[in-house]
Amino acid sequence: MLLKSLEFKRDDGIQVKVTEIPVLKEDEHYFFMLHHHLQFYLKEVFSSNSRAKVYSFRHYMKRRMKWADYQAVFHQEVLKHNA
């Protein structure tokens, strides 16, 4: 799975980084839901008074999605014998 990160400055001048954002095609099943949640999460981070500089979208989605959906989106294949 391909993940991206996003960096921006908030109104208070703090440089903020949002990591672990999955890249999905528009025709994929979870695209709309993730896009919708990403918008809300970025608004929440942008208006936050927290001094944190790094936020994880994956951890946010772990709290918001059903576990089966979360595993379908963020599933990583386990390699046998570290191959």
C-alpha cells in the first residue's frame, strides 16, 4: 500500500505533519469515506491548539472505522521469513 504525508503551517505558525494517509484510486470502495474523514481530520488539526507537530491519520481512522474496514484499507502483507 502506498502512503503519503502532508505538511502545512497552522494559523499559529506551527509546522504540522499528517502522516500515513493511504493513496486510493477514485473508483476504489473506500475512497469516498477516507476522503471525507481526511477533510474532517485536517480541519480538526488545523484548528487545534495542541503543540503536537506530527499526527497520524492511520491512528485516527483506527478509532473511527469498523475493524474489518480498517483492515481492508490498511492491510499489509506479512512476509514469510523476512523475505
